[in-house]
Amino acid sequence: MKISKEGIAITKRFFEAIDMLKAQKRIRGLKTFTRKHNITRTNIANVRKNPDRSVLKPEWIYYLVYDYGVSLEWIIFGEGSMFE
């Protein structure tokens, strides 16, 4: 499956937000996020490693927006601040 450049950019911003949450000590790391939302770590690790071939699930974006206040506009369009 070929992922569009827009899809790849969204995936990269998603993981940038995960890394920022870790830096802010709001989560311990990716494992904390996956455990809280019952996501298989292997699946999310594959998406991170291969953003051009693996699909980011929309509900993962929802969790960042709803639980951590990440800006949906920032994740989708790359505009504005990372956080609401």
C-alpha cells in the first residue's frame, strides 16, 4: 500500500506529539500510550518505522486529541500550536 505524502506527514506529526508528551513527562513513553488504549505495540512501532507503508489508525489521533489536548488542526494540517 502506498501512503500519500499528506498521510506520511500526519503520521510524523503524530509521533512528534508522542515524543513531546514523553519529554513533558505526561507519558513515560509509547508503551504507556499503547497500554492505556489497548493498542498492540508492534502495530504502532511498524507505523512509526514505515510511515510510507503502514497506516496510522484514526482512533490513535483521537486519543491524542481527547486525552492529551493535542491540536487536531496541528496533527492534520500542520498548522498552529501542537497543543490546544
